[in-house]
Amino acid sequence: MAVDGVGVGEAFCPPYRFELPGTAGRLVRVEVTVNNTLAPCLAEATPTAWAFPAQLSSGLLGPVTLRVRDRQGAGGVA
């Protein structure tokens, strides 16, 4: 994940949460890069026993939320 072109973190398993310091009160550009295994490509190209059903879904599967903390620190993170 990147904010205004600067990486803020990577996650390969839940929870997918990142602190976004310095973003309060200003407009920012949030970029999310999603990677997947080769399973969907392999399953489409040829019958294979190595692509399991749970591996075939790919992309950013929602819901996606952006939570803002209040000044006392309560609330959440992106």
C-alpha cells in the first residue's frame, strides 16, 4: 500500500491494516497493489490438479473501509 507514492506497508495475511501518519486533514492518493498466485492462470490454460478452488478468486475482495481515528486515538486504521 502506498500513500502519495510512498510505501506504507505490505501484508500477505489478515489483518490488512496500515497506519497512515501525517494524512489527517489533507487530500491523499491511496494506492493498493494486489498480487495473487498463478492458480487462476494455470486453471484457465489447462486442467490441473494444482489449482484449488480457494485459489481461484483474485483481486480486491471487499468490503474495503477507511477508518479515521479521533484525536485521542480511538477508532481504526486503514
